[in-house]
Amino acid sequence: DGFRTASNDSYVNVDLKVFLEGAYNTSNSNMDNLLTIPYQSPYSETASFQTNAPTDAVDWVLVQLRDKDTPNTILRSQAGFLLKDGTIVDYNTFGKLKLLSNSGFGYFHLSVKHRNHLQIMTAQPIYLSN
């Protein structure tokens, strides 16, 4: 579906934590962020940042909101930054990631894509609200 901006639509708040095995540092339980983050998202979104990524950003990820009954159906997707502590944040505000939703709340599957790791998805639908 791609990235969309809207002012009067409903959103679900997404509070996610994931870790990339290749970047994970067992000595401090965080991920290393030694590489430079590209200004443009590597996904089909038009996402980019104008000034700087968060100082603790590891890389871009793509979060997808999927239908609870048919998880192959992608309802919305949005790029975000993965931080060293595993938190995924909005690429513009660096705050909690919000995804457009028709209802603003309900049960959904979530999936996270990274450009060189396997995509992951919740095994069961989870409840998200605005």
C-alpha cells in the first residue's frame, strides 16, 4: 500500500521491539549502529529524512499492518527507524510509530521487514488501539 499521510484518518499506535541478529551485541544487549543510515528508505515508500536520523538509529525497517483473518493481506505499511535498543520509531517525529487504520483499533497481525534479514510476523493477531 505504501506510505500515506492523512489528517482525519484513524491510527493505531505501534509499540514494537525487534533485534537484528547481525547487529546485536551480546555484551551490552543492544545493537551496534556503526554503519551510515541512507537518507532514503530502501523500501517502496517515499520516506526520507531531511536533517539527521536519530543518533541511536541502526537502520530502516518496514512495518506492515496485516488483516487478522488473512495475514497475507497487507492493510498498511510504513517505514521507520530501528533504534539500538530494538524500538521502532516514526522516521519523521522519532516518536511512536502510527499506522493508518480504517477503524483505529482492533486485532491485527504485524510484520517487520528489513533489507537483509528474514521478514517476521506475529504468530497470532494482537490488539492495537489509538
